[in-house]
Amino acid sequence: MQSSPPSLFLSAERADALAAWRSSEPDVVSLHLPIDAAGLYPAVLERLIREAPDSDPLLKPLGRDLERVAAFVRGGFAPSAGRRGLCVYSCAKHGVFDAFAVPEPFNPSLAAAERPILGPLASLRRPYRRFLALLCDGERARFLEVYLGEWRELESSRGDYAAGGLAALAARAEALRAARRADLFVLGAGPELVGALEPLLSPLLREGLIVEPLLGPERPAAAVCERVAHNEREARLVRESVLVQGFLDGLEAGSAVAGLEAVVEALQGGRARLLLVRDAWAKMGRCCPGCGRLSVDHRSCPFCFRATELVLDLVAELCDRAAAAGVEVFRIGDNPRFDAAGRIGARLAERAPARREVPVSRALRGLFATKDPRSPAARPRFA
């Protein structure tokens, strides 16, 4: 673990190290912060730190970690167009400090625990792939790794590849693919070199091959990252179209639900397997401080009868809970058909049952049975 603020690139090795590491005390601070184009994210951090003693008592003795996190966000982090979320993990006692930028916004949170809170970060594994890029010509070869909109230069070499050094280059590409756990392989080379190198690649490299003849070893890494991001956006648009069509078909077949209230019920009932939500859409809701159940507008919890509290962004809270439960969250862009269906929906693991009304007000009377008026308060009976 590094004690100084690292680069914002999340390698598989760093992810494994964070997941395996654990402190003996709840002194690991985890920050998840949405990065907005207007630059208001420092104010969001200030609010989280100001409310920290009340929101999480474990943060009270961790003032040094909070200062490190705040100093990095204010001065060590440089926002850009592709960086929509930032997560920071700090444990000054053990010299741990890690930060990662991602292309998806986070629900703002600041908490302390015995280990880093990696749920929001782990939820990005499904929708985003890890790329290994090889840029080469007849004399030079460069390897780069691209993931979540960030890049890292792995190595560079020179040789007479046109005269017979391609077999060693292909072997090195396979070794790096296995070591870096890359999902897709980008080959930036001219047509002749691609034709000579492709037969030498391993089956796994050929299966995930993306040929980019306009990319060469002289191109800057930022340009390579942008080209990879373009390919990823195109692939996401294709998958988005497929998911929306499958969701609309599921509504007719009863294997999907639409609308915020129906999605809340399906997710909390453990029946959701895929959550689709309109990007940048927010909606206020309610949360019970006793049982933690979410609702759209119930001011009294229908299950434990406590007064509910306001949730500023119910949609973001649903996404966080879905990711923590292992449910894939996919953000939909500008899609009129999906917007018309309610801007949020869920594919179900089983067919949606007939909707049951939440027992509130007078409906509760029919769910109570009392044998003896002197007996303790009866509990509701749910069908």
C-alpha cells in the first residue's frame, strides 16, 4: 500500500490488494463523491465532513484522515470530462491512501469501517471492460492498459518487428493479457503488420481483438484512451438498445416492472436481477430509520410503523443498494421509449406477481386479529 496519493488508475492488482486488506479497528475512511461539470463537488465534500460526527460516530476520531481526503479532493484531484465519480480510501494509521476516478457518478457518502467500502466501485466491473492496447510499427512497440477512462503505460520496446520479431511480440501480449486480466485487446498497427501479427496471437487475444489502424506508437496515450473510450461508448449504445428492448418486452410478459414505486418493491423483495435507470435522474423519497426500508412517499413505515425520514436522492440510494446486493445497474442515456416507461425499471428473476397494496391507514385494521383485549398488541398478518 502506498502512503502518498497515487494515480487514479485502478489496476486489477490494486483492486485485489484493497479487497484483501483489513485493519484491526474501524479506522478506514471511504469517500464516494459525484463529480459534476459545474465544479460543485468540493461543497458536497464539505457538507459530508460537516455532518460526519452525526452521520457516522466512527469518523469522530479520524480527523487526520478527513484532512488527507479533503486536501486531495481540493488540490490533488484534477476533474475532466470523463471523470464523473471519485472514490478515496484513507487510513493514516497504516499509511494507506488510494484514490480512483470512474466514468459513473457515485451517491455521495463518507463512512468509516475496518476495511475499504468497495461496493460502489465493484459495481462497475460488469458494464466496463479492461483493455490492453498494443501500438506498433516496424521498429517500435508500446503496451498500454486502459480501464474506466484512465490509462497506464506498461512498457515500450524497439526491434526489427517487420523482419521476424512478431512472434515474441505476440507472446509478450499474451503474458500481459493474463497478468493484467484484460478483457479486450486493441491492436494499433498498419494493415500489413496486422495481417502478419494476427495469426500469431493467442485464441483469447484474437477473440477480443479490436483493430485500430489509425493508432500507432507515436500517438499520445491520451489519444489512445479517448479512442478506446469511443469504442466502449459505441458498444454501450448497442447494449443499451438491446436492454431497453428486452425491458419493454418484459413489461408485456410480466418479467419486468417500471416506475419508481414498483422498482423499490421489487428490489427490496429480492426479485430484481437488472436495474435500468435514466442517467442523471434524481427523485426524492423516504427511508425508515428503524428497518431501513425505502419508499416513494410513505411518511410512516407500513412495516414497523415508525416515522420515515427524507432521502434527497432515492434513485441513487436504490442504485447503491442494488450494487451491494449484486444486481447489475445500467444507466440509460437519451432514450424516449425508456423515458415514457417511467425512467426506471427492473428485469425480474421471476415473473412479477399481482401488485399488493401497502397496508396503510384503514387497511391495517383488517390485518390485525385480537383474541383477548388484554393481550399485548397484535402484529399484522400478511398474506
